[in-house]
Amino acid sequence: MERKLIAAGNWKMNTDYNEGRELAKAVVSGLQSSDALVVLGTPYTHLKNISVIIKDISTIKLAAQNCHQEESGAYTGEISAAMLQSCGVDFVILGHSERREYFGEADELIAKKIDIVLKYGMQPIYCCGEKLEVREAGKHEELVGEQVKTALFHLTKEQMGQVVIAYEPVWAIGTGKTASPAQAQDMHHYIRSLIQEKFGSEVADATSILYGGSVKPDNAKEIFAQPDVDGGLVGGAALKAKDFLAIAGSF
Ligand code: 13P
């Protein structure tokens, strides 16, 4: 097992089909031979098409932004792991703070989503992070620790080896306010220490822990230089190929 450096874009609910296609093509054509693995987290409707656009490039992978926890059935409007897998999806972003906030997702549910994504051979990108009031109360490690334990500690070592973690402090998402490199490093180090206690050093050392929250071309290098920061989960800046490519080249 080896820790990977990853620049992942979370497009959220942005781009129509054609815009998404153009954005993916622009990323493909601008990519340099960088060490980072690039992941495009596109809307569901774009997945199959973009999987074809990126299919010959081993350093670009495809992510969905959510997945239902059940195998199949009467869940109108939902998308299953089998559907994603059959569209060429490699990663699934789970537990994003926007899903927690607007769709009431909690870690017990996210744990089930992680299980089904792993069952279908895809890799979860598990998001955790505290709100501003929690940080101001000095309880951020306690809260993120609880999130990580509830969502991930039921896994086997082999399963945990497939999980990517994204630390995204809620107060830094879409606000232009990033965590300082030291704040990111402290939390990433803490998360890795939890993984090490539960799953051992080999798994902990191989786990990629990404930082998310207002990552931009002008701050990426400094954040990614931290020893426990293995890349970024990028929202707004992933919608401009030039900015996203600059971030992917910041390792
Ligand atoms: P921004 O980069 O727009 O702050 O979004 C971060 C994020 O939520 C990525 O999942």
C-alpha cells in the first residue's frame, strides 16, 4: 500500500452536460506529468460521458458525489452503487458537509454508504470536518474524532486501505477562508493517529488525507507541503480548468 497524492475536484451541482464535457476535456488536454492523481467529481448525469473522455489516461479518475446505501429497490430518484460502478466510477464522495447540512446525513448512515461503495469495488472519499462554533469552542478534534470513528471504525484493515479521507472544515468551504497550513496539518496528523491506533501504522501511512475548503492556485502549494496533507478536495476552483490544473501541479 502506498499513499497517493490526489487533486480531487468536487463540481457540486454545477455545469450542464455540455459544460461538464468541455471542462473534463480541458483538464485532460492541460494535464502535465505531475505526481498527483486527478479525480473529477462530476454530477451523476455526466459520469458515463466523462468516463469515456478520460478512459485512456491512467492519472485521471472519476468520482460521484453521493450514493444510496441500499443495493436497489423502491427509492425513487436515488442512485445505487451498482449504477455508479457500471458507469466507470472509481471514487464516491461521501459525507460531504453539504449532504450533512441540507439532507440530514449523519455518520451512521454514511457508514452504510461506505460499505456499499466498497462492496462494489469503488473507493470512498469520506468527508469530515467541524463547524465554526465547534472550532471556537476548542472541540474540533473531539468532533472530527467522533465522525471518523462512527463512519470508519467498523471496517477491516483491507477495507480501510481503500478509503480516502477529506478533512473539510465547514467554515472554510466556499467562504474564501482556508485553514492555515498549521491548522490543516494538526488535524490531519490527529486523524492519521486515530487510523494508526485502530488499523495500525501500515494502513495509517498509506491513507491519503485531503484538505478541502477554499483551496485555490495561490494557497495550494503551502497547504499540500504539510507532511500529513496528501492533496485537496477542491470545490469552486475545480470549475475552471486553468485553476484546477494549477492546483494539480502544486505538489
Ligand atoms: P470550495 O473549494 O469551494 O471551498 O469547496 C470545498 C468543498 O466543499 C469541496 O468538497
